[in-house]
Amino acid sequence: MPFPITPVGDTNSFDNIFNSKSNEGEDVSTASKYFAKEPDITDSIKLLEIIDKHQDNIVTTAADIVSGNNEKYYNVPESINDNLLLKLKSEGYCMGHGRTVRFSEKARNAIKKKYLNSENSYIKSRVKKKII
């Protein structure tokens, strides 16, 4: 006799979603909010900024000599755990083996956009002169 399939997580929320009479008239999107969570892009960009400060010059130079691809390689610091690194890889921001990664085009564009959108001290201290 096979064992029945039982959920591993908290089953209290399942009763509210599937067996509640209040959910009968609701559409699928309200029930799906319990399951699908959109990735927080700001957290990913903050993690990419941290990784961007830890470029591995030795691996970058060796890869440039061997393949000539001019890609930068980064060592992921220990402050970023494996789950967050896997999240970045699954979102398509970085590629690589283990804790040595390189950024994808999507990550480079996200970091570039973050730096270009931020106000610098020149813009804050600038005084516009009125034309008379």
C-alpha cells in the first residue's frame, strides 16, 4: 500500500484558499497571490552591487588569455549565502560555477541603470542661471 502524499509546508493557508466559501466567487489571481511571489528586483540589484565590488583579477586575466572574451569574473563574498546566489542565477543576472560568477547582459544593464538614475553631488549643487 503506497503512502499518501502529504504537504510539507504549513497547511493552514490551504484550507483558506481551497475550502473557504468566501473564495468561491473570486478569480484565480487572488488565489495565486498565495503561491507566486514576484522577485524583488531592488534586492537583486543591491546584491549585484555588492558582488560588483569583488572583482577577481586573476580569474579575469586567465579567462582573457585563454578565450579572449574580455568578461569580468567576480568572487561572491561570504555575506551572500548560497540561496541568494542561486536566486540571482535563476533570475538570469549571473552565470558561473560555484562562487565565481560573471554578470549577464541583464545584470550589467540593471547596474548601469541604477548608477545612471542616482543623483550625484554635481546635480544637487547645480544652480540654474536664468536667461534675461
